[in-house]
Amino acid sequence: MKGKSKQKTSLTLQQVIDVADKAYPDGLVGLYHRAPYTCHGDTLAQFIAAELTDTFNTRAGRARQLAEAAHAIANAVRELNSVIRALENA
């Protein structure tokens, strides 16, 4: 019974990708997830798909999976903001 309960409260990687894909223009996150080594012309979408794949935890529940995915993308945003500030101040 415990396995079924966890199954209902967990997401698949595809479901996490689908959440991001719906928020990203043109469905490119999903496309990069399905064909990660094909160039589709959007390296940010490629990065998002790779980051979500690399940080996905199959053993976590739904809330934790989404929190970890959001945390991974938020870390990337902070790093990108640092690069932006450096470029603006150069």
C-alpha cells in the first residue's frame, strides 16, 4: 500500500519537464528533453531540460521534486544575474 501512496504523490521526470515546457515559449524544453543532443537553436531551453533531468529525484514526493526543480533553476538565475552584473560593470 505504501508504494501506491508514494506513486500518487510523486511525479515522473516527464511531468516536471511538462511543467517547465508549458511555461517556456515554443515547447523547446520538452523538445530538448526528448532529443537532448540535437540542436534546436535555444541553448537556454537545452540548459533547463538538462538541469531538470540532472537534479530530478525519483524517490522524493511531488512537493519536494518541484521544490528541488525550482531551487535548481533559481540557482541558475542567481548565477546568470552575477554574470549580467559583471558584464554591465565591465
